Amino acid sequence: RQEKVLTTYTIDVWCWIAMEQPNISVLPNLFNAFRVACHYGIGFSDGISWTSIPNKDVYSKVLTFVLCEADGIFRRLLRISDSCCKDSILKLKSTPEWRTVRPLIKSYLRSSLFLLNQFTDSRILTFTLSKLRASIVFFSAFPSLMRRFIKAAILFWATGEDGLSLSSFFIIRDVATELSSDYLETCLTKAYRAFISHCKYVEPTKFKHLEFLSNSVVELYSVNVQQSYEKVLIALKQLASLLQCALRTKKKDELQRIY
């Protein structure tokens, strides 16, 4: 198949149709272009895509439009509100509308996750995460993608600059509060481990960030006190066991385990 080089005019037409006409005729092309744009500059070729991004103007237009509008497009096609919860998505899974839109949603989410691994600029990452936050309910329909999303959010929360770290925490908190207890468990465990890891080597310049991480962990563990209590109790028992062993043996390696 001959490769099709996209132009800004083509993208403008596709964007207009996607926003003004309630059908999906143009969306496969648009989300295929988004997928290619997410791999822009790394020599991506899967033997299937026939779209080429010729320059940064087209690249920017595709990424910006899809990230800003994809969630709203999906909701209009599925006839669901901005406040739609996970249970509503589960009920939609047996409908013709979901079967039609599902491949597009999955393509968008998967491409966006790949994009997060390519960016290094905190401002761009923050923008991308802020747009993906609206689509948490769609991530819940794809558990494997949700796990990758949580992993990325935890990483950016723990290691990112102020704005990026905060945006990432908003995602973690939304997942913990809006989805099932299993996801809350995942968020609690991963956030705690990330926090502990960053407490091992403390520098004066990191005090403010560590305080933010600490407050974030407290907020997460306050979402469901009963569920959190069980985890805290286990952690305290483990710490008590380590302290007893260290005090009894006074060996260097046992003392180090406490930290």
C-alpha cells in the first residue's frame, strides 16, 4: 500500500468532521495518525500503518487535537456524561456502540502510554497527563493498560518536578477513589514503596518534595481507613520484627534493614 503523507489541511478536515458530525467514519484515520505521531522520530514501522507525518507542524496538530478532544469524542459516541463511572462502562460493553468504539479507545490509550515514555519535558508530560486524567474510566475497561498507567503515574509522582508530580498524584488519587478496591490496593502499595525508596537517600534540596510525597501518602491512606489500617498494621509488625532482631543481634546488616 502506498504511503500517505498527511498535510495540515487533511488534519483540519478530519478534526472538523470528528467534532461536527456524530459518526466515526474519519476516526480510524485520525487515531491511526495519532499512533504514528506518538512514534514520530524513532523510525516506527509496524508494516500496517500507511500514514506518514511529514513535519512538526502536522505532528503538533495531531497530538494536540487528539489529546484535547478524544475523551469528549468517545463520550459523545457512547452517549455518556463526563461523570460516567466504571459501572456504566461495564454495562456498555455489551452494546453495539461499545463494540464499535472500543478499538479506537484502546488505540488512543495505548498510543498515549507510549507517548509518556518518549517525552522528557515536564510541561509536555504534565499536559498529557492532565488530558489522560479525564479518561481514567476508559482505562478501567482495559486492566493491562490501567496497570501501565498507574505505574507511569507513580513514577512521575515520585520523581517529577512540582507540576508534574502534582498532576500525577491527581491521577493516582482519582484511580484510588473512583475505581474498585483492587485499584486502591495497587495505588497504596506502589505509592508507599515509591515513597520509602525516595526516603533512603535524603538531600536538603529534596525536603520539600519529600514532604509533598508524605502528605500524598497520608491522603491516599485516608481514602479507605479500614483497608489502609490492615496494610499499616502489617508494616508496623514487620518493622517491630526488624527492630527486635537488630536489638538482639546488633549486626550491621540487621541495623541497615531498618532503614
